[in-house]
Amino acid sequence: MFLLTKQQRKAWRNRLTRERLARLAEVETTPTQRSTGLVLSIMLTTKPDPQRGEKISTNYAAYLRPWWTTVNRVGLNGVVLHDGLPADFIASATTEHVRFHRVEPGEWPILHDRHRLCRDYLRTTDEPHVILTDISDVAFKRDPFALIEQDSGKHRLFLGSEEKTVGSSRCLSQEVAKQFGMLLHAERQVINPGILGGQRTEVIKLLDRIIDCISEQSDLVNSDMSIVNKVVHDHYSPSEIFTGFPLHSRFKKWQYQSRAAILHK
């Protein structure tokens, strides 16, 4: 019986993840005739990527390929905030549907600082609806803003989520207790900040609250999950939140054939 070493198992998992991410760029998409919102994402290269533990330093195109490819195929209005991508890459990746905007990161970790950078950019636009997403593990199958329009204001926010509750998620419950000194909102569903959307003014209000909460902390844990979940569950009831299908697929289930508008690996 052949047993893999710890390093070999890690290498195998990393290779499998890269292959799965690449497949996200190949999913079937439905073009939109008229998109009514802005898809905003962020790609910082001067700080380590929290999922990879290192800076994005070489293959920029591969890193954003699922997001970039499907934003173009569906025909959405996409903006990538960045902190100094090479000019030749920006020129090659700018299209009718994707453009790039330079920002200046602050002292906070990347997952926390992204909320400030996105908030500041949204204050400069007049788009009626916006959706903020991760960039390396998100793909669009169709226009998510059609869902927001059809909703007719019944929900204040359109958010990513996971199947577990905060209390039943071992990782998040530990993070919440570490960040705030106690477990909070144990019975509420886990909110995943990889998808944050709704009316632009409402999204800015949410980001303001997240930024305020970050500013109040003397120390920050590695992830922003605890802060986002506290803020959402402090200020919004479940009836005010639209999450799950048909907005997005189940997180980490690689549902390539899902009919959801957004695939989140």
C-alpha cells in the first residue's frame, strides 16, 4: 500500500484546487441584454493572499480568469480594484465589460482593508445596484442583478452564505470567540463575505458598519468572517437578507452545473 507524505498530500490538494478553479472559467453562461448594476472585485498584490499565504506575483491572468471570463461572457459591468498591476497586463485584460482602478491599501490585513477600499470606490459611482465578490474563486453564470430587480425591494441585502450556523461551524465559532471574547449569534446562518450585494446605498451602509467594527478592535484575527457575521446579524434580520439559491451555489461544492447566478467554488 502506497502512503503519501504530508507534503505530497498538500501538493495533491493544491493541484486539485487549481484544476477545479480553472474549470470555473469554462462553465456555461447566459448573456444578458441589459445589466443594471456594477460587479466590483479587488486584487491586491502588495500583501499576501490570505488563501495562498503568499503574494500574487506572476500569473495574474490565471488568478482572475474565472471571474474575468464569465463577467465578459455574461456581459456585466465589472471593475477590479488593484494596487499596482503591471500596465501591460491591465491593457491586455481591459475589455468592454472589465476595467481596472488603482487604489492605495492601508495598514489593515487584506481581507479587512478590502471593505474600506470598496466602500470608498462605491462612493464615487452612481450605479443603482452593486455586487462585491471575491475574484479568484467566483464565476458568473447569468446576470445576478435580474434577481435584485425582480425582488422589488423585499430584501435589503443579497449575501453569500454557507450551510452551517455560526455555532455549528467549528472554524468560525472559534474565530468569533477569539475576536470578540465570546460566541455571538450561534443560531444564525454563516454569512460568507465573498458575495455582498444590493442597492448601492445599502451596501455602502453595510460596509460603513463593517469598517466601524474593524476600527473598534484592538487586534484583528486573520479573517474578516467574524466581523462580517457580527455586523450582519447585529443589524439585519433573516427576513431582510436574500441568500443561497438562486443567487449563488453552495460554497465549496464546485456545483458547475448549478443554475444559480453566481458560482462560489
